[in-house]
Amino acid sequence: SSAAMAALCARALLAPLGARLRAGPRAPLRSAASAPPLYDVVVSGGGMVGSAMAAVLGHDIHFHDKKIALLEAGPRKDYDHMPDSYSNRVSSISPGSATLLSSCGAWDHVCSLRLKPFRRMQVWDACSEAMIVFEKDDLDDMGYIVENDVIMSALTKQLDAVADRVEVFYRSKAVGYTWPLPSHSCDTSPWVQVELADGRRLQTKLLIGADGHNSVVRKEAEIKNIEHQYDQSAVVATLHLSEATDNNVAWQRFLPTGPIALLPLSDTASSLVWSTSHDHALELLTMDEESFVDSINSAFWSNVNHSDFIDAAGAMFRSAISLLKPSGTAVRQLPPSVAKVDPESRAMFPLGMGHATEYVQHRVALIGDAAHRVHPLAGQGVNLGFGDIACLAHHLSAAAFNGSDLGSLKHLLKFETERQRHNVSLIAATDVLKRLYSTTLAPLVLLRTWGLQATNALPPVKVRI
Amino acid sequence: QLLLLRFTVKRLLSTSHPSVDSKEMKKFQLLAHKWWDEEGEYAALHSMNDIRVPFIRDTLLSMSSNYHLGNPLSGIKILDVGCGGGLLSEPLARLGASVTGIDPVEDNIRTADQHKSFDPVLAKRIQYKPSSLEEIVEESMETFDVIVASEVVEHVADLEMFIKCCSQVLKPEGSLFITTINKTQLSYVLGIVVAEKIMGIVPEGTHEWEKFVPPEELELLLESNGFSVRTVNGMLYNPLSGSWSWMESTSLNYAVHAVKSGAGAQSHTTDTPPETDTQQCSATAGTA
């Protein structure tokens, strides 16, 4: 019909104008009929943290009538068939994170798939005998080693369970965001506009950026990020132990080149996370499997970095402690020895540190690595993200039950304050530890040796960690 | 045609609607576009939502046996009298209620309508009308489950008439929520001198101490017009944190929850002729 023709012509003429408008900072107002679909919350990034955020909100009673969207650039993965071999990407899940995953029903799935609880963590220095052991008095689980794929499988199931509230967009990379004015005027939309790679558009009252340490949300929101590339890469692999053992201890040894960690997967298998220089990492990746296994065993067992001076000083300090506090020196356990590595399981990725100066803005919140990136030496990365989710979900739930505008800075700032207070000290401490342990200089080794021994002897400090 | 209609409406408002004070209207007209700036002139009203919305919500939930926490006020019809820019109407609608917001200042209604229009859920659940309470009485007899009159009664010319109208449009056993300011020396010092003249928490000239309402007077008027007063709570504003909290004393701000007596019960009306504001005030002035 002629009306349709006219409409088509108008569109063609307006297209260049539309492109210019799109490039501008504010979204033009459209009539309700032609406006893009409006969501209460859009989570950008479908990794462990983004998926968990969407799942937790989807299971929140006060979000029963709300519309949530999760944007994931990749395709939907089939997690129904877990391979027998372990994946080389694993995470250390704290009890707090397990509680969060329970709250949206995902932890049950994780338990029915596979996970390895550990009761004890032994951390020691390559340059001295100093060691610190973490374990809970009541012999409860300290944490769980879980493959990332297992967590994703569980979260995907729980997202499917609330599909009426949470819409997951796969193969949907967000390429542009348009921000509203804080107190809007008549002719601009008060919502955040999201543009996807295929041209589709969404609007949302709150945008949550869970898109990793190179967060596009953070960059587009012009939030300043303090970042630092470590000159280290982490080498991961799945290892098979020489003999079956209870394997409920997480081991970490600080070498001068970086910490090497062995995280239990089963009675016969463990996951390796070895942070070292880029060159050494490349070497480890390319050497043959036998040499690789030898390097690992040597890293855990060799005393080549000890010096007599340090050993004597350490021994002296230790006997001093045992006089003052008899129970303050723990029994040293021996780490398991490795027999072979899973072929194809070796991989490496670069390490860095990052912290966003702001976690929130009007209608925007950052969680997970988008807000903060840490060195894996503390095994905290994903736990910080899950902690962000617990805090943000708590505030959003209360805001929803108060009938508040979900994108309002009032409650978003409460989230930011709570999490920055918690995260900054941990991120700074992790960074300091990383630097402290990257040296063989005697004074610093002595400092950290005595420091570690003292910390091991002092229950209050240990509990805080 | 539109101009004629507006003129007619304005005339109606000033002559036959004693609950509306034209001087008061003018004050609010000037600030109509400032409603939705959360850090602006109305910041204190925005943050008042943090206590008045839970107060209304929890009171209504405690009186109901059948509700869903995901949509707590679903099915409830609320009249927001003196809705202004819709600051209270919107959260109540988000909680599921069907809200009718009325305000005699047309610019306020315009602002409120425009603000809700961006959210299809709110646009459907809220209806705004430029109107006084008296104007809607005839067409809304016993229509509403709940009336909220927040920060309104200290601006009305005839409080008893206002309460009578509330009673007429409320269903039997319906709830009336009022928040207002007490008339005490303290409320003069803090509410007018400090809040308006010194700290600018409230735009200057917003309030007139003469029209503040002591809770005892409000309770008396409510009880003698068919209401049973269930709750009276003091409220306190902290200008440093910008937040409100509940307090025992009602010497500054306070909130009231009253329930209209049921269809069968007799209302206890005393045969006193409607008094003017000033007479009432002088009878109970100076209590703190």
C-alpha cells in the first residue's frame, strides 16, 4: 500500500539522521509503541558471576513480577553431558559463595555433579621453612574446588527454572550503551539504552556490568579503572597423583618466580595453578609432559632456594614462638607428588590487577572482575564476585519491596560502600603479598618468614584471613 | 475551548472547594518541574518514601490475609490526595496497587503524568487527575480501599471538611494514612526557621506554622467523623544524612493510620458545627 511505501521511504531517508542521533550522548524519545522492550534489570555478561546475578534475582520473591535480561556474547553451551576428564579451569569456592549458590538452588546441582571439599590449606615459602596452615577448628569444610563448567551447568539449569522472569540472550554482544540524564527532561528517555551487535535494542532501569576485567560497561560509563599488568602468567593443568590419598588439602608454595598451587579435584587428581614469568610459563607449556611433571614436583619439594642464614633465623624464631605459645607451630604435612598430566589440559593466561574507582553510577552497577581483578594467589577472584552479588541482590530486593526505582543511586551507593570497604583491603593485601613473595632478598625473606610464622601462631589474625 | 475549560475549572476550585487554598496552590505551581530531582528542593520528600512506603505497605499487609510478597499491594485501590509530582504514587503502584493521584495544581499533574509515561507498568496502574478532593467525591463514593494524604493536611483550609470527604470516598473499613507536621514551638524552630530559612531543606514559604496540626486535634476530628485511629508515630528528619526515621515523640513530624468504621457500626459524630481552622488551633495550641 502507499502508506507502507511512504513509511519505507521515510525510514531510508531518516537512516543517516538516525545514525547521527545514535552516536549522540542521549537517546531520543520514541512513542511507547515503537520503543525498545523495557527491562527492570539487564545483566551484561553471562559468565559465572553474571549468570549467578541473574539467577539470584530471578529467584528473589520481590522480583516475582519483574523482567530481567541476561546478555551473553557466546552461544548457549550444552552442559548436560559433563566429560569424565576434569576441566583445567577450576575455582576455589568459599562457604559464603556456596551459601549464595544455595539460595538460588544451584548448589544442589553442583553437589550432584562433582566438587571436592578441602579441610586444610598449607601455604609455605620456598626460601625458608616458614609455613602457615589454615583449618577450621570444627573440622568443617574450608572451601570447595569446583570446575567452572560445573558451576555454569548448575546456573544454567536454575536460569531455565525461572525463564518466565529471566530472558537469556545468547550470541548477543552489547556494542553500545546510551546513558540517561540523572533527572530527566521531557524529551529524553530516562532508561539506559543497550544496543546489541545485531542491531536489536533494549531499555533497562538498571544495567549490571558483569563483563569481566575488560568491561565494556565500565569503559562506556567512563569509570576510571586502576589497573596493573603483572609480568606473570598463570599456567593451569589437570594432574594425576602418584598415589591415591585423602587429598583434602590445598597446597600453595611461594617460589621467587611466583606461587604454585595444587588444588584437590579427587583422591587421585588435582588442578594446577602456577603463576610465573611469561617466559617460564611458555616454557612450561611447550616442554614435554615428563619434564612438566618433574618441574612441578621439584617446585614443591626442592630446597634449592634456602640459605643457611635464613634457615637458622627461622628455626630460632620458631623455637621462640614454641616457648611462648606451645601450640603455635603446626605439624608440616607433605604435599602429594605428581605422576602425570592430562594431555591437552595445559593452558596459560596473563595475570593482572584492577580496581574500578566507582562501582556504581545512576542506573549502572559493576560486579565481579568488571569491578575488581586480583591475582589468583589468594583463591579469591570468583568469591569476591559472589560476595558482590549477595550484597547487591540484598539491596535490590529491599528496594523492590519498597517500590523504589531500581536504578536509583541511593541504594546503589550503599552496595558500593559495603563492597569497596570489603574488597579494597583484600585486593591490596593480595597485591602486597604478591610483591613481597616475588623476591629472594634476605631481609624481605626474613620479614615474610617471621611474618608468616607469627601469623600462623596467632589465631585471631588467621581467622580473619 | 481548552482555555475556557481551564478557566472554569480554576474558578470552581477557588469558590466551592474550601479544602483548597489558592495561595497554597501558587506556591507549588512555581516548583512543579522540580519534583523529580532527587537532590533538589524535594529531596526530603523523596527520602521520606523510605519510611512512609514501608509504613503503608506493612500496615496493609498486616490487615490482609491473602497477599503475595512479589506484588504486595495488588488489587488495592489507593487515592493519593495532593499527589504533587507523584513521588508517593509511583512506589505504591510499583508494589501492585491501582493508584488515583489528585492534585489541584495542574502543572503538578502534568509533571506526574509525564514522569509515569515512560514506564508502561506505572502508566497503566496510575491515573492522575487535576482535581481537589471535593470534586471527585460525587463520582467516587466508597470507591477506594486506601487514602493517603501525605504532607497535605497542613496545607488545607478546612480540615474537618477534608476528613469528611475522605470518609465519603473510602470503603467501609478502608484505611486512611496521614503524615503531617505538629504545631509546637519545636516545629516552629526546626520546621520553619531551620528547615526553610537556614538550611533550605524545604523551599521557603512552603509551610505556615498557623496551619500545622497537632495530633490530638487530628485524632479528635478523625474519631468524631467515623474513623478509628489505630497508630500515631513520630517521625524525625536528619538533615546531615538526609534520611528519616521513626521516633516516639510527635513534636515534629508524625504519621497516622486510621480506619473508617464498618458498614454496620454507628459512627460517633458529635453535633458540633464545623469550626474554622483558627478556632480549632487556639483551643489546643501549645501542646508539645
